[in-house]
Amino acid sequence: MLVGRFLFIALACISLIFPVFGYNYSLAEDGGGSLLIYAGAASKPPFEELAAAFSKKTGVKTDVIYGGSGVLLSQLKLSKKGDIYFPGSVDFIVKAGAEKLIIETSEAKIVYLVPALNVARGNPKKIYGLKDLLRKDVRAVIANPENVCLGVFGVELAEKNFSAGEKAEFKNKLLTYVESCEKVANAIVMGSADAVIGWSVFEHWNPEKIETVKLKTEEISRLSYLSVAVTTCAKEPALAQKFIDYMKSEEGMAFFKKFKYFTSEKEAQDYAGGNKPAGGECYKVPEMWMK
């Protein structure tokens, strides 16, 4: 009798602190678990801070692998390990969906990107448009179009704006293809290139070293966006979804705003100066641009 009364009182006390019905599960109460995340390098500066904040808030360990989106997609496909895929552009989230590597109902748009030229602070070579990349005194770099979203956009811009002769000239004068968005930005920081085809946000990754030159509205083919999804091989899909919910929250989006990512399509369109397609079908890179 006394035991029963004690249990009743104990349960009543617990219910006052944690109501049994309608209990609002808080991020702060996860208290464990781990997530393996594949993240395109286009999001690295804000995402490093976001993942660290999520871990501190929840106690959940976040192991993040950064790199070219295509390489990460191959790694996910071959290893069948990983909870979240967050590539550097819409093109690769579309590919992941087509290969059934993500739970498509979990996909969420996070931020938008606008292609641009990036040069050294002060623009010492006076580079103002894509055609300036053809100059003999300009060392140019783009990302590898086979595996990096930014490389796909770089080729698409060249195909749209250069003549057949100019395309061949540009391809031949490229110093190299680099393997991630981070390495594209670092080509300016390290002084190994005078200009790169990058994203407008690169300037805010390292404002002392990098300056963004906006492309003319008519030069831009389309905008990109970063989309995230839970993988079909996720060991902890519910926890992965909580991470994505955190990314979309006001607290999570603040990390992207800090680095001047566009958090709405309207912001990106206003910056680009026109009504451009956002995303769309995967761009097929012509064979001449492949290694």
C-alpha cells in the first residue's frame, strides 16, 4: 500500500516537471548520439560554426567531411555510411535523389548562391567581367567540373558567354582545375591566381584578401542553392532530421547570414539584378571541359 502511494506521488511529481502528454522534445535534451555529415566546401565557414554550436547545444557529436560535392556523393554511395548530405549546389542534391541516396521528403533548401568573379583585394589586375579572364596577363582558375558544383557553374558561364574560339582559348590557359570551393577561394588568398570563377560569398570568407566582382546580369545563367537531406543509409534519421531543423531555425540561419549568404531567393535575385532561374535541371558539362 505504502509502495503504491509512493509511486503515485513520485509519478505526480515527475509529471509536474515533464508533462507526459504533449511534451515538447527539446534539442537540449538529446544528450548524445553522433552524426556523419557530408558537406560541400561551398558552405564550410558558416557550417563549421553551425555544427559546433549544435554539438554544444545537444551533446551530439558531429563528424563533418568537407570536399567536392561529387567526390562526397561517390563516397556516400560506395561506403553506404553517413546521415546527412549537404552538397555545394542544387545539381548534386538532384543527382543524389536520382540515385536514391537521400530521403527526398527530408530535403530542405537552406541558402542561395550567386556566381561571381573573385579577385585579390583592391582588384590590382582591373578585372571587371568574364572576358577579362581571356587576357594574357590574367591567371585564372576554376573548379573541377567533374566533381565540384562551382566547376559546373564555371563551365556553364564560359559556354554562355564565350565564342567557340574563346572557349578553347580559356580552357587552354587555365592554370589548373581545383578540387573544392575552398581551394578556389584559396587560389586568391595564396596569390596563385589573379581571378577565379567563384561565389559572391567568397569575399566574406576572407575580406582582407578577397574581393568580389559582380557579373553582369546578362552574363549569369542561373542561381544556385544549397539544399540538405537525410541519407537513405542514415543510422539515426530522426537525429539527422533534428540537425536539419536546427539548420533552418533562426539560430542556425544566423551562421549563414554572418557570412552574407542569401537566405531567400529574392535576396539572390536582387543581387543578381534580374529574374534568373534558381537551380533547374543538372547542367551537362560538355566533353571538352573534362580532364
